[in-house]
Amino acid sequence: MKEITSIDQLAIFGHEPMYKEPLYVGRPNIGSQSGFIQRVNDILERRWLTNNGPYVVEFENKICNMIGVRHCVAVCNATIGLEILFRALELTGEVILPSFTFIATAHALRNQDVTPVFCDIDPKTHNIDPEKVVPLITRKTSAILGVHVWGNACEISNLDEIAKLYQVKLLFDAAHAFGCSHHGSMIGTFGDAEVFSFHATKYLNSIEGGAIVTNNDELAEKLRLMRNFGFSGYDNVVHLGTNAKMTEMSAAMGITNLEFAHDFISVNFQNYHLYRESLESIPGIRILAYDEKEHNNYHYVIIEIDDSRAGIDRDTLMKILHAENIIARRYFYPGCHRMEPYRSMYPNFDQSLPETDGLVKKVMSLPNGTSITPNDVKTVSSLIGFAIRNAAEIRVKLLEREKKLTYQSNLDRYVFPNPTSIHYQDEVGV
Ligand SMILES: Cc1ncc(COP(=O)(O)O)c(C=O)c1O
């Protein structure tokens, strides 16, 4: 494990970074290179590259069995999955969702001409707060769209009650939540439908990819039509559709990784616990806990930095980590409501999402996954501890550096007279 003992050894102050190669959040997990290559060879020999090929069907069946859901419709990515789901359900008007989500959740609605209405979150769980959903319901509301952020389930029964009471659909963006459960049932079985992402950065990836899962037979049939332009056979288009198909290569990666899903979780789990042990006692750091009675994929190691106790704010801590090539990430910053086109659509949202606004300033995700070793976890944690223990000294040094830089840039901006344009008396006289 690498350790720093004096602030002069920090890369932010010009020292060599601790890591030559960056440590990333969400570096792809690859179960077996040879297993994947073998499947790629099968695909090439079969010459069946896409259009509901055998690997896509196998991937879908495996997901159905694993989750205990009737239908899995594999798609090219979760964003398009959300879009065809909204279209298939004929959502109109407004849909209530958290602003603390990846922008795709909101864009997928807007791309279907549905207006996203942003709801605040519960700061303890980072998920949509059911109590704050009710006041946002209007006659135009057609659905509630929860997001199981970090794989932790929303308060599903409360949301379900509200959705039933107001007769609106209940959907979940489960992009983070493959392999996770709620009250013992796997995520993917709740609401009218849920959507997983298998993007390269997710715990289980199919390079790009996603899946819509539902127990609704009619909806599943519609989704299958819609992901393939609405074709119900040769030359027979019976529904509006698009191209949302998953390729065979993606399914091959998905199936290969499914075989190693337990290994991924076990690495994530160990790293998460090591982070917890190492960070728990550091003042001003809260590490988001997983409910260990549930299945979790432990893919995200999320900390909140309370700058009043840590003596250092999230962004400064992140800069210190980045300088060392530890690419920790802010998440969902600055919140969907502060990004276009939503910022312009809702100029008054400024005051209405205080928990979201508070969280985006203090949340940070730390590197995890199969490319991260226990030694890396110890190094990252000890660096965070060091930065917080030495926060005052670091602040002073950063301030001095900033002053120097400002002075230098003022100096650079000052235009000195060009000596060749100065005509001295004797020259003029020549
Ligand atoms: C919460 C959430 N929703 C949706 C998506 C979009 O997934 P995809 O990249 O598969 O389109 C992501 C992707 O990172 C996400 O984190």
C-alpha cells in the first residue's frame, strides 16, 4: 500500500502521482476474455450478428430465470429501452422522477414529448422521496418513475400505493440495480416494468446494452415489436417502432459476464467492506451503507463529505485524488434540473429541490470493480484520511498557490511596452 506522510508528497503540489495508470470508477468487468472470444467466433461462424439471434435469446432467458420475471426484452442500451417503454405505455403529459439521476432518465422522457417533473430525494437513501411525490401529482401526471440509485431499491411499496391511488403507472429505472433485491424479491419484478443498463461501466456489462423486464405479457409483446421497427414478420409492420435491438456480440459479452457475476460481486463486496473499515472513523466522511439482508451488487462505493467536519470540501478532495490518478467521480452533478433543457424549462426549480442540491455538492464515488485491489482501496482510503487530517495545512498551501497563480496571470496579462517600438532620443535623431 502506498502512503503519503507529508503534504509536499501530494501530486497536487507537484509531486509524482501515486498511480501511473489511473484508477477508475466503473472500469469494465470482463469475466473471461477467452470465453467471450469463443462466443464471438461462434457468432462469426453462424453469420448471425443481430436481429434476435440465439445469444440474445439465451441472455434474455438467463435474466428471466435469475430474476424470476416473465419477460426480458434485451435492447441496445437502457436509454432507448426507457424510450420504447414510455412509448409502449403511451405515457403523456408529465412523469415524476428524481433529479438525482443520470440525465438519460430525463432525456428519455423528453424525447417522447413527456415532461419530466423533478422530485426531491430522501438524503439518507439518495432515492426519490415518496412523500414529496404526492404534491407533484396533477391531472397531467401519467407515471411515477423511480430510480434505484446505486442499486438500492426505492421505497417501492409507498410508491406503489401512490401510483394505485392516483391511477398512474409505476416504472423503475433500474440501470444500477441488476443483481439487487428488495424484501427478498429481485429488482426487475416491481412496478409495471423496470429497465436495466448493461453499459460497459455497470457491474454487469454487455459492452452497450440494456433490458426491459416486466410480468405484463401484452406490454412485452409490444416492446418486442417496437424494438424491431414494428415488424411482425417479413414485410409486415404492425406498430410504430425503432431500432433498439441488442447485437449478438453484446449478448455474448452479457452471457460471458453472467457466468462471473458472483465473482464480480465478491470483489465488490470485499472492496466495499475494506473501504468501510478504513473510512468509517474519518471525521466528515459518511459511507453509504447497503442493506446486507438484500442481494446487492456493491458496485458503487459512495461517500458524502461534510466539509464543515472534514475541513475540506468534496471538490478539493476530488482534485487531490485526481492529481494522484485516482479518478473518483462526482455523481449526477449538478442534478438534471440544473442542466439543459431542464434548467431553462424550470427556472423556478432553484429552491424546490434542497436535498438534491445539497447532495450533489458532497457526494463522491470511489473506484471499485475487478480492476481495483485491496491495496488500492487501502491507498485511496489512507489518502482521504491524510487529506482530512491535514486539511488546514492543505488549504493554506492551496490558497498560497492560487494567490501566486493569480499574481502570475495578472503579470502575464500586463502588456509591457515593446522595446523595439520605443524610440530613444539618439535613434530618433539619426
Ligand atoms: C440511472 C441511469 N439511468 C439510465 C442510464 C442510461 O443507461 P445506458 O447507458 O445503458 O443508456 C444510466 C447509465 O449510466 C444510469 O446511470
